[in-house]
Amino acid sequence: MHQTPRATWGAARRSEDSALFQSYRVQVDLTWCLCSGTCPTVENCTPVARFLLLGLTEQARLKGILFVPFLFVYLVTLTGNLAMITLIHTDPQLHTPMYFFLSVLSFIDSSFSTVNTPRLLESFLTSGQSISFAGCVVQMALMTLNGTAKCLLLATMAYDRFAAICHPLLYHTIMSQSLCVQLVAATYTASAAISALLTGYIFKLPYCGPNIINHYFCDLPTVLQLAYADTAEVEFIIFSSSATIILFTITIILVSYAYMLVTICRMHSLKAQSKALSTCASHLTVICLFYGTITFTYTQPRSPSSMEQNKVVSVFYTVVIPMLDPLIYSLRNKDVKAALKRR
């Protein structure tokens, strides 16, 4: 018998609810047996070879609708960020510390989006998607690397604006080319170390099942929930590391902007004040978008509803924001507009 679209949608919705309930139920059962000591020993378990990603949605009708806009966003992300990198490195007028850091930000955004968006697009075209254990390790490591690097780079860019506004005569002496390169190198070195630490701690735990990840990529909290062991120590390490990174970078940003605000208020010319504020507007917009979404994602209590909300919010900082960053800097920046006109 031919099914109506309404019946098909209802069946797809029931299938999705069943998968989500199964994922949540096995996590509760695993927690209970670990706490009660009734779980089989790890030696008797077969390690998980692959993980099943539930994706952003299990509704076939919705998958078909989402594929085209997400593909468009990904193409715009790559085009915008690669164009920004090319423009900055080919236009001599943009060979300044500020635009050097902006080119690095564009590279991070491109990498951030490329790590998970192609697999997300693939999930829209298939009924189910799995990822190998090694593939999950690599994806988590790269996501953590790019996320940490972006936090540290945004703090570095705040310091750069502080030097430009508070010490304009010494700006090029303070932010020399060698220091800029060293800051970026330090950013990636610290990010790689933190990524290796967190990923290593998570995947040193045994994973013997379940293998259902209620997400569209291997995120730290969702994978950790599947560990076949007590995760309290690892959760504390992840929380303390994340809190340290966020507090460290936020402190640098707040202190830098506090000094900048005092300096701007002391300026006698309204034109000078407006110019100083305009150089900070794009950076502040990017900071608010990025930190706002990651704070919402990683500070909520765990529950089935919050897991679904986190998937939606994750789309913003992994897919949408990397597309918006080059648009924010190009639309609100006179130097970039002038460079585009010279092309």
C-alpha cells in the first residue's frame, strides 16, 4: 500500500525517536552497571571498531531539504576564507600584523569547517553513517586543535589591537614580524599539546559498546559518555583544561579592551575615537559569536533535550561562524574593501 507523505514523515520521526531513546537508554544502563559493579570485566569485552553517528537528523525528508543549504554554506566558507588569505598575502597594503593574524584566522575557519562539514553533507545523503575508531580519534583531535587555536588566536588579536590603539607610535616595534610568527607558532604548539592531551585521555579508556554517538561528529562529551569505565577523572581533566583556556583567553581579551576603552575615552577627536572603535568592531563581533555558542554548548547539564540542542548550536560554531568571519571582516573593513577594488 502506498504511504502518504504524512505517514512517511511519522515513520521517520518514530525511527529517530527510537534511535535517540536507545542511545540514551544504553548510556543510562552502562552508568548503572558501572556504579553497581555488575558490568562484565573489560577483559571480556570486544573493543569497538566503529562508531555510529546519528547525524544532525534522522528524518529522510529533512535531510533532503538541509543538504543544499549546508552545501552552499560550505562552499561560501571555503571561497570566502581562501579569498581572504589570497587577498592578504598578495596586497602589499595588507602586510600588517592585524591582517597577518586575520589570514591565520581564515585558515583555522577553513580547517574547522572541512573537518566535519563534508561528513555532515554525506550523512544527509545516506540512511546511516559510521566512522572508524581511528577516524573518530583524528576528527576529535583536529576539532580540538582548531577550536583551541581559534580561542588563543582571538586573544592574540585582542593584544594586537591593544598595541595599535594604546601604543600607536611603538606599534610596529612591539608587533614585529618575528613576534607575530612566534605568537602563531606558540598558538599552534599549545593547541596541539592540549588536543593530544584531551584526545589521549579520552581514547585511553576502553570502549566496548554501545557505539552510538548522538551527534554529527566525534565531540568530546558525546564520545566520553560511551566509555566502558569510570570517567570522573577524565571529565575533571577536560573541564579544568577547557576552563583554563577560556579563562586565560577571556582575561587577555577583557584586559586588552579595558585599556583600549580608557585610551579611546581620552582621545579628544571624535574622528580618532570612531576610527579606533571601527578597528575593534569586527573582532568583537567574532568574539561574541564564537564564545557565545561554545559557552552555551559546553556549560549545559547533560540530558536528552540538551544533547539535541547542542547539536543545533554546534552547527553555528562549526559551520555557520566560519562562513561569517570573512564576511564580517570584509564588510566592516575599509582596507579590505579598498584592496578588493584594486584587484
